[in-house]
Amino acid sequence: MKTRVKICGISRPEDARVAAYEGVDAIGLVFYEPSPRAISLSAAAKVVAAIPAFVSVVGLFVNPDAAFVEEVLDRVPLDLLQFHGDESPEFCDQFNRRWLKAIRVQQAEDIQEAFRRYRRASGLLVDAYDPQQYGGTGQCFDWSMIPEDRPLPLILAGGLNSDNVARAVEQVRPWAVDVSGGVEVRKGVKDQKRMTEFLKEVQRVNKTH
């Protein structure tokens, strides 16, 4: 199985273009104002305009008002919604758009419960737990907690970079990996060399399996 790659927290058109031409499957835009990677609607529209066909655009939200999600959808052409807070399945379902649910993992049971609760999602993203942050921690968690039986496609996030992503793909065999801080020069600004190295590592492992 091919493991796909999403690069999240893109804020500049030039970073989106590099990621696309190096083979990324999806890019993520953060619509959560407290995040250092948050992007305005006008800037997001410019990023999306720079992305070629067949690269998905994912909008990340944390406990948003429904009206705000609708406003983003009116102004930015998103392919997928990613909910990274405490949203209910019913909330996630209401926008007539495919969606992912992200969870912060403390124990294996968290993943099993999320598979049951968010069964209508297009995928489950598992990230490191931090009581102060909804993702973007730059921390890994114990991948052995991830079950073999996965009712939904599993996206692995949390502390990934070009040094550990090959091991992550080999051990977890996720549907996709999601990286942000591991390919940055500073928060919200991607490093082209790090993006290229990260994608090459995933592509290398994909070729051997």
C-alpha cells in the first residue's frame, strides 16, 4: 500500500508549488486563529490558486462556529475538512463535504473509541496529546498503541520529519502521514529542502513495500 503525504500549515503559494511538484498528495491550511500557522481567507485563496490539479486541499478547524466554516467554504475551494478539536460527528457531518477527524492520543482506547464514534469520517488522524495544544506539538507518541484493525484510513501525525518518517511508515503502515513543523524553517514558513527530503523518504519506503 502506498502511504500518502499531507503537508500542513502551508501559508505561502511558493511552498505549495514546491510541495506539489515534489509529489505531495495534499496540503493543509490552518483556519484557527490562535495557531502560529493560521492563514487568512485571502491568503488561503492565493495558496489554493497556486496548486495544480490532483493535489487535495484540506482546511483545518478547531472547535469552529458552523458559520465560520461556511464562510471559509464560500471563499476558499477546499476538498476536505479536518476537525482538530472536540467536534461531534454530527457537527462534522453538516457541511456536505468529506471530512477527517483528528484526535490527540493518550492511550490505545482513544483510537478505538474514535474509530467507533467518527465512523462516517473519510479518515482518522492520530496525533500526540498535549493538554495545551490542539496539534502542532512537534512531539511523537507511542506508535505501538495504534491498532492493526482500522475501520477507517489512518493518518499519522506528530513529530514527523525526514529522519523518522521512513521508520514510521514501515512500523505503522498508515494510509498517510501528516507533517508540519518537521519541514519548517520557522512556524508557517516551509523549508523547500526539508519538504523535498521528507517526500523522498516516504517515496523510498513506498517503493520497497
